[in-house]
Amino acid sequence: NNSNNNNNNSNNNSNNLTNNQNTTNEVRNTKAQLSTEDQISLQNMLENLTGTKESIKSGKNWVMEREQFAFAIANIIQQFISKQENLDKKLYIFYLINDVINHG
């Protein structure tokens, strides 16, 4: 019976390793680049973002429609925040990030 448990644990470990490899491949795939048009659209969205529910929801929807570009979007947002001096604008972007994480 112990040998059966050991075999099951080995199979589970192999399955977990395979699942982890699949997850890693999926993360690598998120490094796809945004089109120039989408990069401009994201910049405009971030520049025009306000603290209203509608603005945050619209921004979240924009990001979620392009989830395969998560890595590129995150990099652009990070660059935007690092250059941003307006604390309110930074707060709005954090609201947006929070919505994407919690409703994604």
C-alpha cells in the first residue's frame, strides 16, 4: 500500500511539474508586444484617467481586452507612473491596477 502511495505521489509531482511548466510558458507568452496603436491608446488612457468609477472601469476593460499583452502593459504603466509627478494621477492608476487584479 505504501508503494501505491509513493507511486501516486510521484505521479502527482510529475503532474505538478508539468502544470508549472505550462504556467511558465503562458507567462512567457504574455511578453507579446502591443501594437503602436495600442501603445498610444494606453498612453492616452493613462493620461486621461480620472478617479471616477466610469473612468476606472473603462480602463480596466481596455486592459482586460488585451490580457495577452499583460507584460507589455505592466511595463508601460510602470514607466508612466515613474514619470508621473501628479499624486492624484498615481492614485487613479493604482485604482485601475486594483480593479484589474480583483476583477480580472
